[in-house]
Amino acid sequence: MAPSSPMPTMDSHGPPDAWSGAMERDSALDVSKRDVSTRRILILGGTTEARLLAERLAGRDDITVTVSLAGRTRNPLDMPAMVRVGGFGGPTGLADYVRTEAIDALVDATHPFAAIMSFNAAEAAKIADVPLLALARPAWECRPGDNWREVENVADAVAALGTAPRRVLVALGRNEVAALEAAPQHSYLVRSVDPVEPGLRLDDVRYIVARGPFPEDDERELLERHAIDAVLAKNGGGEATYGKIAAARALGIEVVLVRRPARPDVRKIGSIEEALAWIGNL
């Protein structure tokens, strides 16, 4: 069963002078008195791109930014903006929030595998009649020397490891690694941002709690030190976690990679600069 969304809360990780006014507006917004020259942007976050975009928009007098986080990471990085934590209650709940808070535009900067949230955002934007932009880092592409096996989901990835025992670096979210219990013959090194609790029911599993970026040289040393012969990961894209892919290529190690899920057909861009240009043209 998927974990339930936490109760929505509002917080700020930025300096008080940058967000105290926003807190007052969020608690009792009078749309009729709002400065129409100030655009209110809701960033659906949880990624490096969301944080970087919020940083670039911070301090601008013509924009008020709120970043929404699902709340599944225990200690998210600080944001220079108002932060809302928790679910919306589906597309209608998100649309209600957009209307109530007089949001002028939505930016979907969620993780590439957060497909449900992206479809909810697309539907909510239609309901609330606001523009929507998807900011998504490009997926990794197979290069010469890569030894990839691409699959549709985590269960297929575990099955693709085969029946013979292997030593596997697992780079998945802590809520997805339970699938490893279907293949207890392997030795697993599981890396996640938050601890895996409770631990997996496996005889040979070790855990690393760490947050990227992970440079290629460090990843190569990790793979060699633990005699890893397979990497299991999702195609999250971006540079911060690409080090393991490059290191696996250099060492001739197989990578079992989960393909990205389908996303809604909305306007998509792949860089912060493009997102800033889009916001500037609203």
C-alpha cells in the first residue's frame, strides 16, 4: 500500500523578510486587494530543478513563489520560498487551492517518476484555467560502452537481475525497495536519501543513507570496493546522480534501468533558463 500523504502544512525555509508577507496572504488572501502586478507561482517540487528555479525567483518584487512538496523526504533541502507540505486531494483539490490562493501559473517540477502528480497538475490547470509548464530534466541516453537493460517497473528490474546471485547497487526510493525481497539470492547495497525502515527481510543487505550529487570518481570507488556487478536504478536523468551510470560504463558493469512512465501532454522544457523565460512572458 502506498504511503498516505501528510497533512498539508505551510512553512518557509527562506529569510523572514522574504516570506512573512506571503504567510499573511496565504492565511487570509483577499483577491480583490491583491497587487495584480505581482504574479503568484506555484512550483510542484521535490527536485533539484524546483529548488534552483525557486532560488532564481527569490527576491523578485513582481513574483511570489510557493513550493509544494509531497512530504515523503524527511529532511528536504531549504527553499528560499514559502513551502507547502502534503497532498492536495487529487486534481480537484489542487484546482481549489489554485483558485483560493489566486495562483497565476503552475510549474510541474516534480520527479520524472511522479506521474500521478503530473497528471493531477494537468487536470487541475484545465479546471482552474491557469497556464502549466512541465520542467523536467532530460532522461539519460545509452552511450557507447553502456551495458543497459531497460525495463518498465521496479518488479521487472528485480526479475531482470536473474537467478544467479549478484552483488547489486540499488539506487531507488526507500518506498520502492521492498520489491527486492522477491529475489533474496542477491547481495544488495541499498542507497537512499532517508533510512529504509523497517529493514528489508533479506539475509545480505547493507544500507547507505546519502544525498547526491555523487561524482563519478566516488561512484567508481564505491562499485569497486563492494565488488558490485549490477546497478539497479530509475532513469531519473540529470547530472547529480549520473556518476553511477558513468562509473558502471567505465567498469563494464550492467545497469538495469527502469524507464520513465508516461506523462501528460503539456508544454515541457528542460532548463531553468527556459522556465524563467516562460514565467517572464506570463
